Amino acid sequence: MSEQVEWGLHCCLTLAWIGGEHPMPAARLAEWFELPPAYLTKCLQALTRAGILQSVPGARGGFRLARQPADVTVMDVMVAIDGADNPFRCTEIRQRGAGVDPSAPEFRTPCAISTVMHRADLAWRRELAGHTLADLLDSAPTGAAERTRRRYALLRG
């Protein structure tokens, strides 16, 4: 999982806490978390393409959540940023080497390694799909929402 998934999740939580009336510019979010602006912008654009964020143009524009936090899973954010592909790629190395007959019946089904890796990926995806932004907001430390809103108000002047 890329580092940008973490960035995207934190940005989504921040945008949820400040509310949708005041979109936050990408540059401000990058400053907020001390992240590289160009890479964060790519992350925010991916979330926008996925319908998780909304991009608001103009001088007072920026990004805001496009959906309610309860309607966005951690899996949604991960897929928007990293894609839906399984990170494990079975290359069937068991069929290589001297004396191996690739037409042997044992090679008609996936090997145990491939099976375990795919099951692990499925379990991981189910876990991520079982948690929403609302769940993350609810489990945040007491005062995190208010602290975020105060900090944002100071930045807005």
C-alpha cells in the first residue's frame, strides 16, 4: 500500500471535520501535513475521480468530501489511490527449472502459495471495506475534530 493512501485518509478526515462550506486548497492541505504538494495533488485528484472528493474551482476553491463519511470505506480510498489490483503476482516459478514438465497435472491448479496469498488479499480487502471514514472519525481522539476546526479557522483568518 502506498504512502499516499495514508495521506488520502488523513485529508478526508480533515475535510470531514472542517465541513463542506469551506473547501480546502490542495496547497493548504500539503502545508497542513507537511507533504509534497505535487504528489498530494495527484492523490486528491485520484480521490476526486473516484467520487470521494469534490474539486471546487475558483479563488475560494479547493477540495471537500463529495459523500458522507459513512458512505466512504477505507477500501474506497485505497482503491482510488492504489488501484484494485491484487499486489501478489504469481509468476508460476514452480514450472521453471531443469526437469520440470509444465504440462504436468499439478500445474492445472494454483499452487498453495498463490492460494494463500489470494486469500490473504481477500481478507485484507474485506477488513478495509468494513470500515468507513465515519468509523475513523468516531474513533479519533477526543478533541481532534474541534482542534482541526480551530486550526483551520486560524488559517482562514
